[in-house]
Amino acid sequence: MGASIREILASKGPAEGVAVRGWVRTRRDAKGFSFLEVNDGSCLGSVQVIVDAGVPGSDDLPGMTTGSAVEAVGDLVESPGGGQAWELRATRVALVGGAPDDYPLQKKRHGPEFLRQIAHLRPRTNLFGAVFRTRSLLAHAVHRFFEERGFVWVHTPIVTASDCEGAGEMFRVTTQEVGGGKDSPEDDFFGKSTYLTVSGQLEAETFACALSKVYTFGPTFRAENSNTTRHAAEFWMIEPEMAFCDLGGDMDLAEEFVKVLVRAVLEGPADDFGLFSRFVDKGLEERLKFIVERPFERVSYTEAVAILEKSGRKFEYPVAWGENLQSEHERFLTEEHFECPVTVHDYPEAIKPFYMRRNDDGKTVAAMDVLVPGIGEIVGGSQREERQDVLERTLAADGLGSGYDWYLDLRRFGTVPHAGFGAGFERILMLVTGVQNIRDVIPYPRTPGHCGP
Amino acid sequence: MGASIREILASKGPAEGVAVRGWVRTRRDAKGFSFLEVNDGSCLGSVQVIVDAGVPGSDDLPGMTTGSAVEAVGDLVESPGGGQAWELRATRVALVGGAPDDYPLQKKRHGPEFLRQIAHLRPRTNLFGAVFRTRSLLAHAVHRFFEERGFVWVHTPIVTASDCEGAGEMFRVTTQEVGGGKDSPEDDFFGKSTYLTVSGQLEAETFACALSKVYTFGPTFRAENSNTTRHAAEFWMIEPEMAFCDLGGDMDLAEEFVKVLVRAVLEGPADDFGLFSRFVDKGLEERLKFIVERPFERVSYTEAVAILEKSGRKFEYPVAWGENLQSEHERFLTEEHFECPVTVHDYPEAIKPFYMRRNDDGKTVAAMDVLVPGIGEIVGGSQREERQDVLERTLAADGLGSGYDWYLDLRRFGTVPHAGFGAGFERILMLVTGVQNIRDVIPYPRTPGHCGP
């Protein structure tokens, strides 16, 4: 294996016998020597390798075309050029695997649509390499955030027999033949109809009522036929859940979560972040610093509606108490009115699901959304209804019945105030990279009509 | 939220105004005062709370039964009893949520079958609390292992149109009606037939051929109708993949991986591990130290077969070159013959899948399995076939055709030697806890006929 190019470029001094292994980005031939830019995906940067004519392996230089795999061994010396600190003077080179002329990633720039069609090759480009390194960095930051705070990671199930919160259309999972007509769930693999999960929240609640602080981080699914830049059929969600916690504690955690994740990217590799802030979204750094540096404003839904109504602004969707806030409303609040991240709380009961805790006013529930500039809602959560009689009423009102006995058991046996939230991982990744299309932050995106390798 | 009981029990000195929130494990009433054992799932231990008759809230003591939720505030003082360092002298208590007499987890011991039927309550028991805390600890250790070594975590897709390695029966994922007769994949959500993934390896290879070192850690699925203590329909797998790596480097990583994970549990919370080693499996500590302390022996499949044949041992399954090693053979090698963990390499081509690299002997492939005592195979991996012409032959021999163009592209464009392995997360968790049934290490296990919440 040897050292990665990230490690080599971070070298503290010159070194002999250094091996560079990677893929050629470009080759330039000069009189008596050639330059190879070699990248191994461990970082954005490439190592410049100087190959003098005549060193062992240099006969294969013509085959070292863009996309080919090479190995070069030599001396790491200070680079006279301004681009980077170190370059490699090869004492030998080897062509490991060639790339013929039809290699799709020649030096010219490629559009995102074209690159989506070659999802198996696009991580070899600068942009997608940076996106997927950042995806990993952010995912590790998610785990670190919760681990440091004593949360237990719970692997809630992917295949489920309950339709959870009725949060959206579900995929059926089956070993029966497909095609309609003679569905016999009792003969199916699990002896009943099963689906891909839309949320691990209810199961996470059962673990929070045992281990106090838990979270999930895993794939979730929606069979919604929406072809937008924000929707994918398969995406990753983060769902913490805390016992002995009310809406205030929930908002505290959510706001800290957003700040810590944004900070992790700002403090991550400067080259990847620099690519996003220079080439993807010139306002990125300013927007992220805005989130990290400003305290979050908290405002009730009722106050937020009053602010929007008094704003004199013409919105595409009218503002009215009892209606959902639209993205344009959310962005007005965070970008223009408060000029800081905003947490809106206590939403109308009628637009929220059965499990959210009913407030004493008889009109609202203990729900909250965290809004950030450029995106709008980034986190949504609530205090959960812990009173058995109230929960039975709200379940019945939503037409949900006996399948929730286990969920009601949490309220029968040692019920406690508890709260949690859900955050779409890709939405956060789009926030911190500036990438506008969810298909470009998922290794192999699944959308209606698209399930390529 | 306040401090967890884990933090309170680790207190460096006495303290006033400490709040304990959790669930009552037991209550004992004495003359003029009561003892409450309160647990919040943050650790195995409970805090003993002494409630004098007459302190505010003590009227509710009769309701503070096993399973009820309580809050107690008071002074943390040295415990005169031997059990633990600290106890709480309550200045006030409150009953948060009662638990009626039909609470299923009364003090008596419950069998695992009964507890599986109340999977939503079982994490409140000592054993399952310890198992799921250890599951989280081990999962975090997996990520740390790879993050420290510069691996990028890749979220390979769950829903897939390719049947990967033909590794097993697959679940169909559909939005069509179910029941047989008129399957029209072109009208399905993705415009083709789709399934739940059995492995992310092939997709991980595409990312390794761009970012050099990657891994997956996520759910995988088998629709196999096996009702054993080792099989679940949904389980988590870890699959690293490294470019510029051969079988030797792959074995190095796999052996280090096993040792580091076992050590993470040995060095984790002593109370949870103590429960496993005292009550679940008395040989556990010895077996795990065996794995951590001994160097791994490496032996070729051919040598292993010779050893087994010469052993004079009567095996249930006969030993013959060309046949798979059975668990009894694997355990003989590691537990009796070598008395250390064993890595077996270079297996017969005929029993291994198309993507493993063909060796020059024309008979074997560059595959390897890591064997540990008590379990047998814990990791399986291989160097991948990087030669385009050979891979085209092995694909054709397995009857796999045009759907693998993208996979062949890795060999067309800058092909490199690369290798990786797969490890079943639950199998490792069973190894480190001594728990014998996979249903007891998964929060909500999915097996034939069982998909409960």
C-alpha cells in the first residue's frame, strides 16, 4: 500500500525512495523529460512526477495517458513551481493499467448530466472526489457528535411491517411474484406485507425509553414520483431521540448539531472546501460562517406568521396561520428578517403527525424546525406525546389502530417526556458543499426511472 | 437532560443538588425510608437512591414500582455499602410515569424467546442494555478503525438492479402490485426489476479505483429461508476495498481489523463486558485475549486440507481438496491445530465467485478467510481480478453478461491490483459478547416469518 498522496504532499522534508501510485490526470512531454500529474483520490491535489528520458520504465511513457494507472518511485524534492511544496523526481516508473482513447474523462470539463451516466467513473473527477471525501468526513462528524455526547447508535430496521408516520409512499419488499392479482401476504417471506422504512423514529423511541440517549443514522426510502433536485428515493437520515427531554432541550441539541457539522467541514481539508467555494458556490463560505457564528433566533410559528404577514412581501404562496411554511417563507425569515439561523417552534396541530406532543393551547404541538439560509428547513423535530390517553386519541384520529400497541407500551410502562429530531444527511451535505442537485452527492442515486450501478 | 447515571457514578467527589432520572429497577421499603435502584441505560449500573419518609414527593413512593420512571434530586454521598462508590440521598422525588403490575419485566429472569416477543422493551434489561451499548461501541470502533487509516466511507446503494455476486436469494423491491401474473418491470418505480443489496462490494470497487481506500458499513439482505441462530434476513456488513493492494495487504488489514475491534471491547466499559464474561460465556475473556495476543498463522487452503487429512480426526463432513471448509474444520485449525487465529488463503477456483483473482496455478484464486476460535470464519476477502480478459472469461463462465459493463470499465480504464474483504457485523458482535443467537444482537431482528416492530 505505502503512503497516500495526501501523506506525501504533507511531507515535512525531502525523502528518497518514495513510491507514488495513482492515476494520471495529465502528461506533458518536454525535451528529454515528461511531467505526470498523478492523483490517488486521497486528496484533491496531485503529485507532479518528473520522468527523465531513459529512467527504467520510461519507454512506457506514451502509454501513460489520462486515466491510466502508474507507479513511480523516486526522490521527493522541493518543487520549484508555485503550485505545491513537493514533487517527485522518478528513478523508475511503471505503467500499471492503460486507458485507451475512449476513456470518458479526458481533460475537458464534463456536465453533471453526462457524469451521472457514468456514476462508476465520476469519483475520479476533482469535483466528485471532493464531494465524496466530504460526504465521508461529514458522516464521521455525525457519529463523533453523538458519541462524544453519550448517545448509543441504534440500527433500526430497514424492512418494516408498519408504515410508521405515514410520512410518504413506501416501497414493498417481497419474495412473492410481482404483478398484481393474488397478493397473499401470509405466504410472503415475513408472513405479512413489508416495506422499506421511511423513518426509524418510532423504533428509536423504544430504545430511548431504555438507554436514554440514542440515535439512528442509516438509509431511508420514499417511493414518491418526484423528479426534483431535492428528492431521492433512497437517502440517509439522522434521528436522535432523548428521554427526559422537552422541546427546549431538543432545540438545543439540533442547533448545536448544525453548528458542529458545519464547523467540521469548515475545518476539514482546505483544498476540497476551496474547490466548493471557488467553483461550486461563491457564497458558500460566507453562508457557512453565518451559521457557525450567529446565535440561533427562536420564534414561535404564530410569531413567524405575524412577521411574514407584516412584511409587506409578495410571496408566491400566501401566508396564513394553519398552513405550512414554504421554502420562500423560511428563507425570508432566516436570510432577510432575522439575518441569522432561526428555529421555529410550536406549529399548528393540524399539519403535524400524531406523535407530536399536544400543547395546552389546544391548537399547537411541540414541534420545531431549524432554518438556515440558502436551504430553509435543515432539521425537523418535536417533543413526543408521552400521555397514553392523548396518544390513543391522536392515533385514532389518524385512523391508526392496533399495530401501535408496542408504541403505546412506552406510555403504559414508565412513560417519560422525550424528544428528538430528523435530519436528511444529503440536505446537510448540499448545504456544506453548495452542490444543488441531490443526485450529485449520492454515490449511486436512486430516482424515478433510475437505478443504475 | 442533566448528567447521565454513567457520569454520576463516575463522580470524583460528593456533590449537592444532583438530579437522577431513570427507571426503577427495584424498590425496598424500610422503616422510615426506602431504597430505589434507578437505571437510565447509560451504563449497566444503577444509582441507589435513599428516600426518607416525608421528603417532598415521598407520598408517591408506592407508585414507584419496577419499570416506573422517576426523578430524584439530592446529595451524592459515599455509599457505605460495597456495591458502588456513590449513592443519592434524595431531598425530593417525583413519579414521572408509573408502571402497572402487568409490566412484563418484573424482577424475575426472562428467557430469550419471551424477550424477543417484546423487542421494544428488552433493551431495558441488563443483558440487552449491555448488548446494544456494546453494539454501538463496536460500530463506532469500526468507523474509527477506517477513519484513522485514511479510508473514505462510501454509502453504496441498498436498492439495486444487479444481483451482484449471486451471493444469495434476494428480496424484490417494487411499487407494483404483488401476487404474480403480470410483472411489468418497465412500469415499476425504477423502470426495471430491483432488489435489496446482498453486498456493496462491486460498487465499492468503483470508488476504490478513484479514491484508493474506501469502505462500506451498512445493511445487507438475504431472502434465504434459514431458521438458524446464525442467519438473519437483514444484517450489517463491513466491506473495505483498496486499490494498489494484493492479497497480502488484504490479509494484513483483515487481521489488524479483527484485533482492533476485539481490543476495543476488551478496553470498553468493564461492567458490560463483565456481564458477558460472567453470565453469557465464561470462556469469553480467554478467547478474546487469545485473539488479541497471538499472531495470526497463515496457511494455504491446500496446506490446510493436508493438515485436516493427516489429523486422524473424524469430521462430520469429509475433507477433500476442492470442497468448502466447514465450520468444524475451521475450528479444528484455529482451536486445536494452530491454537491461534488462522488466515487460510488461495482457495480452489471452483468454489469461489467470478471476481476473485485467478492464480497462476490454474486451480486456485487469491481468496482468504480469517478464522477465530469459537466462531470459525469471521472475515472473508480476496484480491479482485483486475485483468479485463480474464474477468470477461469468468463472468461468461458464470453466465453473467452485459449488466457488468460498468464493472468491466474499471479494467478498461486504468486498471490496478485491488483487494478487499467482507465482515458480518453481527458475527463480530456475537464473537465479542458471547451471545449465541443473532436475533439477540439485532434491535429488531428480521427472520423468516418475523418482522415485528
